[in-house]
Amino acid sequence: MRRESVVAADAVMAELPEIACQYDRELLLDTSETERVLGVRATALDSVLEEPAPSAPSERP
């Protein structure tokens, strides 16, 4: 299948060339302005991973 056929058939694949540059280098996230303006901080990943996930509600009566 030719590239043009894939792009025409799949909207996600059509966007791939435009977003591929996101993977060219390390992604850095700067939260300093959010912390300053809103006064909030992100929870450390280790803390999040230590908490158990909530149980899904049972669908049985």
C-alpha cells in the first residue's frame, strides 16, 4: 500500500508527519509558571505509584 493511500484512509496517519518532530529530542515540561500562578505543585511520581488504584464499581447487584 502506498503512503498516499494510507494517509488518505486514516486521519491519524495523516497527522503523523506533522507530530513526528516531537520525538526528535527529549521532552521537557516546565511547571514553574503554573506553580507560581495557581500555587499548586505536581505530586511526585513515586508517591502516585505507591497509592493503590481505586477499585472499579461492581456491576453485579
